Amino acid sequence: MATPRLGVGSRGLPQPQLLVLLLLLLVLLLLLGPWPAAGHGGKYSREKNEPELLPKREPPNSPGGEFRMEKLNQLWEKAQRLQLSPVKLSELHADLKMQERDEFAWKKLKAEGLDEGGEKQAKLTRNLSVILAKYGLDGRKDARAVSSNSLSDPAEEDSLEDPRLEKLWHKAKTSGKFSSEELTKLWREFQHHKEKVREYNVLLETLSRTEEIQENVISPLDVSHVKEDMLHSKHAELKDRLRGINQAYDRLRKVSHQGYGTETEFEEPRVIDLWDLAKSSNFTEKELESFREELKHFEAKIEKHNHYQKQLEISHQKLKHVESFGDPEHVSRNKEKYAMLEEKTKELGYKVKKHLQDLSGRISRARHNEL
């Protein structure tokens, strides 16, 4: 007797009906979906059990960064959060560009083994400390940015922070020896002097901290002389700055009492300072005359920068006015103009500071040769 075959329909369902039932079950399964696709969202999938990757921060030299160095980008972002004026921001931008340029130059020197004592590195640190204090980025509650904006009305300016300067300024204002334009020029000189005094005080404080650390560190004998040389270099820098401050104060006192004479050769405070220093340096007559001509070009560059600063401030005020009315087309045009002026002002600011650094370096080398 043959063994019965147990086929698909061995429980009594005919084969065609069983196929229909299987098709119905398949349809129901599809309707009850959706089912997670392979590798996407299953309970034990890789995506569900690996932490979500955070978006990568742009590297410092990426197109999205204002500067190539991350620490300078962070300072720039902090300054923008402080809502500094457009002119002040453009000044800061130029200072940070100079700092970045000098730091990259130092890295090249270090790679060549030309800053073993760390003197240039220490100077970079001091320069950055000055920038932080100058723009109120050093975290101090009483820090106030120095106003170097020539647009400001002298009557609306803050204190000169020195009773001697206050007295000189009051005497000049009430003497009747100055026109309105001359008073504005003199006020810029007073503000420039105040900024130099602040920078000197920051350097003095930095040096004091360094010396305190030096006193509490036991150094090997073979490197102790290097640290002494660094401190001596810092003292020399302070001495030069203090001499310049005293010289500038004497000039302010003379001008405040006598007024501007016809012999005034330059208008800008920075140029006046450089010319006074150059005349007391070890320049030959021919070198001094060449330096005078270069100062004229430098002053023209400063005047061009001042012009763009004024236009930037005007554009900023106009943009705020237009934005309050909300005309999209008008706002867009003014934003484009403001952005153009902002970039041009930054560019000129950097060129002015670079030129100033080059001219100051020439005077410093002449003084060094004299010694």
C-alpha cells in the first residue's frame, strides 16, 4: 500500500484556495507596514546605536573664518557680540590682521631656530594684551575701548583720565586761540596721547606679572641669562614708550598755551609723533628728508582712511534708518553699500597700521644704531 503524500493541501484545502489565502496574507502584511528598511532605523541598527555626529567646526583657515588663526576668530566674534561701533570694529580688524601677520612671521622664525630666548614670542603676547585692553576684550568690568574715532564731537567725549590733560584741554578750549577745526585736531592729539598712556600701562602690568613669575621660578643657570635679556628688552621698550609719552606731553602743553603756529608740518597725531622721534634719531640729513617725504605719503593714507571711516559711520546710520521703514529693495541697496565701505575701511586700516609699523621700525633701528 502506497504511503499517502502530504501535499500543501493535505488538510483539506484545495490548492487554488490556499494560494488565494497566501496572497491575502501578503497584502495584509504590506498594508500594516511600513517596515524599516535595511540599515535605516531598526531597533538594533547601526544608526540607532551609534551617537549622532556633531557638525564639524570650520578650520581656522577655512573660507568661513575671518582670520586664519582660531584664537583671533574667537576674539573677533566676541567683539561683534559686544556690539562695538562699525569704525571701532574696523580698527580692531586691522589690529588683529597685524597680530596674525606677526604671529605667522614668528612661527617661521621659530621653525628656523631664530627665537630660542622667546623674546619675539613675549612681544607678541604683550601686543595681544594691548589689543584686548584697547577694545575691552580682556574681561575686565572697567575696561573701556579707547576712542580713536575722529568723527566724535569733543564735547561728547569721555574723560581724558589724567588731570593734567584735562587742565590743558580746558585751557585750550577757553583760550580763544583755536578755531573749531583746530580744536578738533587738538582733541585727536589728546585722545591719541591717552591711548599711548593706556598701552604703556598695559605693558607695565604685563612686565610686572612676568617679573613676579620670574622671581618665583628656579631656572637652570644656563638659561637664566636668557630670561634676564628678555626682561631687559621689555624694560627698554617701556623706556622708549615713556620717553615718547613725555615728549608728546611737552608738545601738547606747548600747543595748548601757544596755539598752532604756521610752522606746523603735519596734522595727524601719529605722523607728528613719528616726525618728532625721527628728528631726535640718528638719521643723516638726507635720510631725514627722505623720511619726511614718506611721512607725507603716510599722512595722505591716514586721511583717506579717515574719509572712509566717516563714510562707513554715515552709511551705518542710514542703514539703521532705512531698516526701520522696512522697504526690502532700499534696505538691500544700503546693505550692499555698507558692506563695500566696511571692507574698504578694513583694508585701509590694515595698510595704515602696517605702514606705521614699518616707519616705527626704521626709527627704532636708527636709535639702536645710535646706541
